Amino acid sequence: MSQHPWEVEVQEIARAMTSENPPLLIDCREPSEVVTASIDGTLNIPMGEISARLPELEAHDERDIVVMCHHGVRSLQVVAFLREAGFEDPRSLAGGIDRWSLEIDASVPRY
């Protein structure tokens, strides 16, 4: 069960990523972290660039937005910012890429 109402479980996103209407999965980690471990199909927008890149995200306003980071702390902060900016229901990937590696895809390196 998710710890925060804005979080979504890794299993739910793994299923959604293969659906007809996959969510926009934003990785808010720094590029150096993304090089270490990443999930195919994600859009890397480092946390510090989110506000400057809002117009880019508005082009995806018909899609569900899920934000991920290493463990889920930064992504919750980005979700709060996106909600303040008027995005309808962005959510944070509970446990981040670390939990994704543990529960979904062990080929994703842990760090």
C-alpha cells in the first residue's frame, strides 16, 4: 500500500507502461544518476529544470504523469510543484528506481 496519497506503486506503473495509454514517466534525477540506472521510455527532466520545462510538459496534459527519482523523495517534491502549477493528478513512483530494481526489473542497477 502506498504511504502517501500522491504515490503510485511500481507494479501499477509496470502494467501501465505496457498499456495503450502509458503514463508520461518523468525521471527527475540528475543525468549522472540516469546514466547509472534508468527505465526505458522515461523523460529525464532534473528536478532543478522542472519549472523551466513546464511548457514541454503541458504538451502531455492528456496523459497521466508519474515522476520518479532514486527513492521517492525528490519525486514527491516535483509532484507537489506540478500540482501547484495546475497539473491534474501527477503521482510519484513509490520507492523510486531503487524499488523498481528490487520488484520489477533486477537488470536495473541499484546504487
